[in-house]
Amino acid sequence: MSEIIATREAYGKALSELGNKYQFLVLDSDLAEATKTGIFKKAFPDRFFDFGIAEANMIGTAAGLAACGNTVFASSFAMFAAGRAFEQVRNSVCYPKLNVKICATHAGLSVGEDGATHQCLEDIGIMRTIPNITVLCPVDAVETKAAIEAAILTDGPFYIRLGRMGVPIINDEKTYKFELGKGVTLKEGKDITIISSGSMVFEALKAAETLEKEDNISARVINIHTIKPIDKELIIKAASETGAILTVDEHNIMGGLGSAVSEVVVENYPVPMMIMGVKDCFGQSGKPQQLFEKFNLTHKDIIENTKKLIEKKK
């Protein structure tokens, strides 16, 4: 079994490690222990600022600091970073295209027992509609650190979606190369393509392995870590070579990864397609795996939908 670590934990460690290499500031809103920015605070107390429960003020200040020439990381839960501070993200950060990196933890159903009010299922849809912003959703700790470094090295606004629960590491830190805007093919396949991001990538891989072993179905698996700008070339190639696309992410079916992929497919290479996600409803309180089962987001559900979609190719 590979090492299990939450992407929020990897984020905190990455900030601390990269703080010796690059100059940047870190802001939080009374959640440093949960977002793991507290790790950076211990290492660089003079470069960390806590704003209390005032997310809009934090984003506004981040914009001001960036306007003075700083690279600024601003963190909170996704519900507050994308929801409560939307106006400041849009008008203060993205409109002037400032160097603010919004790193939002506790996104999606895997927030678990915190329930519907804290399970942000709309953040990707909200953020990717704003001009000038790059939207990332890393799959594991290795990709998270690489994404944070890429954000430091790339000028302009970022929204980086991070999770609460621990997830397996699938990438080798020694060989992994992160490229903004480029998806990663984790498994080749010819019958269908499963496109995913974040925690759902692991379910997609499990589903593909089972399909190959038990049903002789060859499923290609693609990890889309950059949701905006999305890898159009890779998606079109997958559509043309496999003839069907299934997307799955821990988000509302409206506005998320599935919507982003469908926009590419319908304009460039229409094929049978299905979007898996939370079907336009709020989440509930429960353990992450229980919630994945309730909202039909397990590898078993992916297998079932894959078979249905392949039938549509005939």
C-alpha cells in the first residue's frame, strides 16, 4: 500500500520547504491548523499573517500585497475561499491579474462529517468562470508540491483545490514532471476514456483495472490536474481514439470537470459522454467512503457507467 497523505497536508509541507527557495507570503483566516499553513507559520513567522474569520478581508489584503510586488498565498476552506470571498477574488485579484494563489482546502464530499454547509461542490464551477485565473486540482502529495511550485513560478491568479482526507501517492517524486495545462495519461486504453481529477482518480484507476481483468474492457485513464486551462489536445485525442468519455470528480455535475471536458468534446469531436458527480444537490454528513457510496462515486459506479456508455457506441 502506498503512503497515504492529504493534499492539504502536502500543501503545508510544500510551503515550508519552498519557503527556503522562494520569497512569498502566506495568509490564512483562522484555519491554519486545518489548512496546514501553520507548518509554514512555524518556519517563517514573519511571512505569515492570520486574518481571523474574515476571508473577504484576507483576499483584499492579498491583492494589495501582490500589487506591491509580492507573491501571496491565501488559504481557507473552499466554501469560504470560493464562496464567501467571490467578489474579492473576481474584482480585486483576477480583474487586475494579480499574483495571488488561493489555496482552498476541505473541498468536495470528502470533508465528511462537517456536512453540506462545508462540503463545497461548486468551487471549480465558480472559479473557472472568472477570467485570468488558473484552476488546479492535484491528485496526490507529489503533484500538490509540484503544483505549488508551478504557481510560484507562474505570474497571475491561481485557485488550487485541496482535500481533507488522506489519499494514496501514485506519482514518483523523483520522476514526476508537472506541466501546467497538460493532463496525464495514467493508463492506456482503447475502448473508453475515464477522465478524472483529485480524489476520484484513484477510483477511476481501480475501476479500469477491474474492467480489464473481469470484462476485457480496455479503459484509458487520464488525470486532469489543470482544469483551466484544460488540455484540449489530450481530450480530443482520447475522444478520437476511444470513442467515448466518462468524467468523474468530487463536484456538482454542473460547472466542474465534466462540464469543462464536455465543452471541448462537443465543439471538437462529439462522442458518447457521461458526467459523474454530485447530481445537483447538497452533500450530507458522513464518513467520506459512505458519502461516495451514497452519491454513486465509487469504482463500482464507474464500472457500471462505463459499461452503459460503451453500449452507446454500438
